[in-house]
Amino acid sequence: MDTLTDGVVTLERWRPEDLDVLVATVAGSLEHVGAWLIWATNGYGPAEGEEFLTGAAERWASGEGYEYAIRTADGTLAGGCGLMRRGDGREIGYWLARSCTGHGYATRATTLLIAEAWRLGAPHVTILHDELNTRSGAIPQRLGFTLHHKEAAADALAPACSGNDWVWRLERPA
């Protein structure tokens, strides 16, 4: 679905017209986002935004991933999230602008993505985060995920990362 909402946050499919606000939001939180996510480590400008939006549209069309802007009730861009195909399940990822942390927006967005994963027929959902990123790890704990395993990070590391990912898993309810 292009739009998901719980009345507090709205997840909207990324669109080309989101470029300016995406770039401004990421650029305004580079230290915060770039500490944990390699794509924001060396700056984030229009070229990076266009590349992301083009890739997001391609992943949406192929069914490999559904990526959304997280918007607050007043329409402010709070961050982004996604529901990506991983094997027979789905993986959830999320990021927030520094000014939007601590309000429950990522937890609410994740709850909406879990419901969408079940609607799509996924048997399970996973969330990965660096073991040092305790704020990110609080979300799967809060939502009833089980710590499934720890693994070496597969991707290049952002500055604050340890190189070890915790993998949380939530099974589809019977």
C-alpha cells in the first residue's frame, strides 16, 4: 500500500517530489544519521537523494522493497523506513532525523510495517542493528521480537558501528 497510518504517523511511499525535503532532513541530521548508516557518512546532497529515490521506485516496482517517508501528524518529514524482502521473510529498517527521536515515531512506523508484512503473507519479520546502537535495538525489544542471533556486519561500517549486528525476529502470529 502506498500509504499507511495510525493517526500519529503516516508512512507515504517516497516520490520524486520528496527530493528537497529528503535532502534537507538528512543533511540537517548528518552527525546523528551518519553515525550509524553508511549512506549518510560522507554527506548527503541532491545526487544521493535522487539515487535513493530512483532505487526506491525500482525496488517498489519489483516487490523487493517498500520504502516510505515517515511523516508526523502535521506533515513534517521525521525520517524513513522500509520493508525489504529477505529470503522468505521481510526485514524492517528505519532512521529518524535527530529532532524527531524520542517521540515513538520509529516504533509506530515499525508497527505499521509489521502489519503490512503480515498482509503481504510474510512468515516472519527481522530487524538488524549494530550492537552498539541501543536506541535502534529498543524498538524490536519493545515490540516483542526475539533476539535471534548476532552476526558480523555484511556492509561497510559507519563511524559508530562495532561491526557486529544483532538480528531480531518476530514470527507471524498463528
